[in-house]
Amino acid sequence: MNTTGILAAPRRRVRPGPYIRIVAGVVFCFIFLFPLLWMFLTSLKEQRDIFTMPPTLFFTPTLESYVTYLQRPDIWRRLVNTVIVAVGSGIVSVIAGGMAGYALARIKLRGARTIGLLIILSRGVPPIALAVPMFLVARKLGLTDKHITLILAYCTFLIPYVMWLMRGFFLALPKELEESAMLDGCSRFGAFFKIIVPISLPGLLSTMIFSMILAWEELLFALVLTNRKASTIPVAIQGIAGDTINGANWGALTAVGTITVIPVIIFALIVQKWLIQGLADGATKG
């Protein structure tokens, strides 16, 4: 009697779906990260290697571009300015946008939906249409080339973004939380700061992180409203890109670009726990 067919274990069918998703994820990650990798590799090349045709991945690395531009004091000053402006605008926009989002989510106002739509539609206004009037007002008040001017300018496009994100978080929270606190003697502000803010802290942190990243990379307002004292890193990159008398200095561009991107990557890695938690809470609650 042939028992081979009886004793043989059934073969499990291999489903290609998970492997296809993994391969697709790797391919898309490579596509999105390749420009950053190429920028970093270019920053390590000498000028003659940068213009080699066809481009090569094998070269003798050098830190000449980094050494040349890190020795310039304006790069460090602009990096500090970028940190000050990004953190300041992120904090101010989260405070103002969070309170505005809570008002739209909880307080019954006539025309609240229209007000919210008008605020979010302000994001569609071309930035140059706001930059020139801001410059004229700042010059009239003697506030040109100041950190506070740039922070307030960034808040004009960050606050609508924060407001609508936080409105979704607040709508997902049960109203009974504030109502029970107000029955115990809390005011509306007390219930907001003592009950709602601690619960929504992951959402506030993730929104502030995105706001800081948006402020970190902004160029137009920094170019129009600053000159030397409050100038940021994107302005330095634009200045290098605009100096094309002897040809584009790609080594300097990619070196300063890498210096600009590295702090954002490090910051994102440090706060990824709160960022992922905030995004997950927003997805499940919204």
C-alpha cells in the first residue's frame, strides 16, 4: 500500500501579496529618498567629479565644500535664526490655531462654518501677495530684519493649517468631558486647558512638529522680510544658487542643503514617537 500521499504534509500556498507590498514599499522609498542620497553624494565630490559624464558613484570623497562653508560665520548665524523662527512660529501657531480650532469645534457661533472656510481659503492666497504688504508694514513700524516679524509672517499660513487639524481632534472628543468639568466649577478656559489640552497633547505635538518643518524650509517671506540679522538658511541656499557668474557651485549648494536637511531628520527621529502617536490618534478619532 502506497502511503506516500497520506504521510506527506500538505504544501502551503505562498501568497505573493505581502512580498509585492514589501517590494513596492522599498521601491517607492528609494524613489523618494534618492534625491537626498544624490545631494549628499554630490556634496562629497570635487567640482570635476560633479560634472563627470556619465555621473559616477565611485569617487574620492572630500569635505572641502563643508569646510569652506562651515567656516563662514553667517551660515551658523542663519542656522540659529532658522531654529529660533521655526520654534517660535510653531509654538505661536499651535497656541492660536489650537484655540481657534477648539472654538470652531465646540462653541456655537452663527456663521462659524463660513468663518472656518474663509480662514482655510486664505491658504490659497499667493504668498507674494502677502509678502510685499508685510514688508511695507514692517518697514513703517521699524520691524524689518527681526525674528518676531518673520515669526508673525509664518503664522499667517501656519495658523489655518493648525486650526483645521486640531478642529478634527476636538470634534472627536466627547463633549461630556468639558461639561463635567464646568459642572465642577471650571470655566470654559479652565476646562480647555485642564481637560482638553492634556488629552489632545499628541495631536498638538504632531501639529507643532509639522508647523516647525514648514517654517524651517520657507524661503519667500524670509527673503523679503530679512536682510542680515534674521536671515535664515533657505536664504543662504538661494544666495548660493543665484551666484552663477562662474557656473553653479553645486558642491556648496548640496553641502548647505545637506546641513539644512540633517537637523530636520534628527529632529524627526527624536520626536517620531509623539508624531506617530498623534497621527494614529487623529486617524482613529477623526
